[in-house]
Amino acid sequence: MVILLLIWLVQWIYHYINEYLDKDVNQQRTQLLQELAQGGPTLEQRSWGAVLWTALRKWLFWVVAGTLMLLLAHRWLRKSICEEENSRDSENEESEEENRAEMNMIYIFSRRFHLSVPKLASGRRAVQELLSDLLQVSHSLFSDSFFPVLEPAIGVGSACEGWSPQKEDVVYCMFVPLKPPHGYAFHLEPDIMREMPQMRMRVRVELVCTCTREQPNQKILCFLHNSAEELKRNQVASLLHTLCTGPYLDGEKIALWFQTFVISAWSVLPQSHYYSMKVLPSCRSCKMKLMKASGRSFFVEVVFSVQQGDSDIFLSSQPTEAPFPPSTTWLESYAVAEAKFFRHVSMQAPPHSCHLKCLRLCARLLEGSGLSIYALKTTVMHLLTLIPPSEWQHKYLLMRVDDTMHYLRCCLEEKCLKHFFFGNEDMPEEISLPPAFQEAQPLNLFQHLADDPAAQTEALKKFDKLQYYLYFGF
Ligand SMILES: [Zn+2]
């Protein structure tokens, strides 16, 4: 098109120059005749000038045509360079386009699965404050008695770790470690009815001689060496007679004691001005429902625990699943170590890391799959030690979801998912585990699938159905 236009332009210019010069020649001719009549230069001289003019005419045309051709060539050259640059740019644009598509997918997933994490951080702070105020009241109330000493609460579980799969009615789980009061010691004994994967223990309460101990309050007698009558007259009841069954700490009795305390202490707490509180029935923990005037509610579950040595492994009063063992049985819990691991990951992670969103999204996707949330959490914890923090940027969310699903599928196929805290060489140093954990054989969370091939086939079938929904359901 451009070439046709140029050819037409060249022809037009040629025609114009010709016409202009012809007009000029006619004028010259008239002038020549006039000059001849007046006796001017000779005809030879004049015809030489005409030849020169004709040459000039042609020359002028070629200059214009040449310039146009040069312009055309220049234009064509520029165009081809631009095209090359464009093709390079378009490659970049394509990858930008892909990123944009990926971000759009993440947006769709976030909307569809309500991934925007509710205000877990502010809820966590409010719960931490509530527990701290409650424990302060308990210390002043029980300082002269022999109830277990309540240590600062530790937030554990999905809400405190920041990935709660619940949309509303979030449950904040708080571990309250128990320490022996004056004159007592706790001894952890393996339960005879020990079962895997959760180690069962009992907490034996022993009396310690306090005769030689410097006591700020001289009224406190030694349970071992003062006479029973003297003790009965002057001292409050022993822990062994209040919250124990036999010589063992009783989870049920502790729960009931704490629930009664919460109900009686509530009115003195500043939180009573902002929330209405209800203690819900729970036999091994203290469940509270807190409701704001706006109607927004959340739950707090206080679980009693005993620390194993100075490690991050605790014994918990609350069994995670039925059937409940005897109330003097305490179950080994990794909840504190897990919460610490997630805090450690958050400190290493890039801003807007997607690991919590990934966990939340996968928890939603696996709803109804029969796979436990704990298996999923274990998978993501393994991946967090395998995949570097920079690869958990928000833009990689879908890739990490894919990794998680792929890892879980492989584990189902292999009938083996290793427990995170046993024999794990990739454990961050910050997590303090009892020495036996490092040397232990890895514990298989999918042992039940290894023992039952039909259950494994069923689990795989369900999982594949879910994956189909994930990839083709949109
Ligand atoms: Zn004594």
C-alpha cells in the first residue's frame, strides 16, 4: 500500500516537474524570440542552454525520486528492526501475561475459597490478653493454696498459627502449662496402656520436703514431716486431695476447677465490659464462647499441659480424638513445637508469604476427602523445610498448592507420611525436642493405610476425585 502510494507520488512529482519546466521552456522560448528580435545571444548559445535545462530537469527528477527511495528504504529498515524488538518485547509481555493470568487465578481461588484470612492476629492478641488477665487473677487468688501454678498461656493450633480453615466461629486454642506448687514435684510416667502415634503418660504428684526451705510465709507446713492433725488444723488441702486421682494429676478435675474459677473471676476482668462470656461443656479443657455486642463471636479453648523437661513437647489434658482415655492419662502433644515452627517460618519468610494461604486453601480443597488436617499440616511443614523461603512468595501460591497435593498423592501411594518431629534431620535448631525424638525411627502417619490395602485404594480414589475437581471444576 505504502509502496503504491510512493510510486504514485514519484509519478506525480515527475509529471509536475515536467509540466513546470515545460511552462518555463515556453516562457524561455517567448523570451528568446523577443531577444532575437532585439538582437540578443545567438541561437547556438540558446540551444546549449535548452540542453542544459533538459538535463537539469532529469537530474531534479532523479534527486527527488532517489530521496523518496531512500526514505522508503529507511522506513523499511526501521520497520524490520522494530519488528525484531517487538518480538523480543512480546516474549516479555507473554511472561507478564502469564503472571497476570496466574495472579487472576489466585484471585479467583481466594474469592471462591474465602482465603482472605480473618482478623486472626487481632483475635489472637485479644485472647492472649484475656488469658494473661485471667492468670493474674488466679495467682492472687490461689497463692496460699496448693493448686498447680498456671504458667503464661501459649497459643497453638490453626487460629494462632494464622491459617484457620474456619470462616467464622474461630477457635483459639491456648495451652496453659501447669507447674507444681510449693512442696510438690511432677514426675512423668509412661502409661502402661501406651499407644502410638500419641505417647500416653501419667503425671505422678510427689510431695517434697519443705522443712529446710526458706519460707516467706511461715504458716506453710511440710506435708511430709508435720503431723496429719497439725496439717489439718493449719493448712489448706493438699493437691493430692483436690486435683488428683490416686497419686496422678487428673485432667477432668483440673478442667472443672478452672471452669469454676473462670465463671467466678469473669466479672472482675476488663473483658467483661466488651464481651458476654459463656463456659461451654467440656470435660478435659475449658471452652469459652465470647460474644461482642455486635454479635460477632469466637471461641477460646484452654488446654492444660505439662512440659516434658525443657523441650517444646508437652503433655496435654485434651485428647484430640475419641475414645477418651482415663482422666489421669495425658497425651503427648506437638502443638507447642508446631506453633514455634510456624513462628520460625514466618520470621524467615518473604513479605506476603503464601504458606498460610496455601495451607488454608488445601484444607478447604480436602474437605470431605477423609484425609486429616494433621496429615495436610505435616505435609506443608515438610515442604516448608524442603522449599526455600523465597519460593513461597505470594505469586507462587498455586505452584505450592500443586506441590502440596502432589506430595500428599505420593504419600498415599507409598502409604507413608513421616511424622514431622520424629527422626527429622531438617528440623530447625530453634525447635527444642527431647533427645529421643532425633534418634527415633520416623513415625508413619499413614500406617493405617499400610495395614489396610482397601482403605488405601479408597483414599486414593477420593483424592483423585478431588484433584479432578480442583483442575477441571472451574
Ligand atoms: Zn519436711
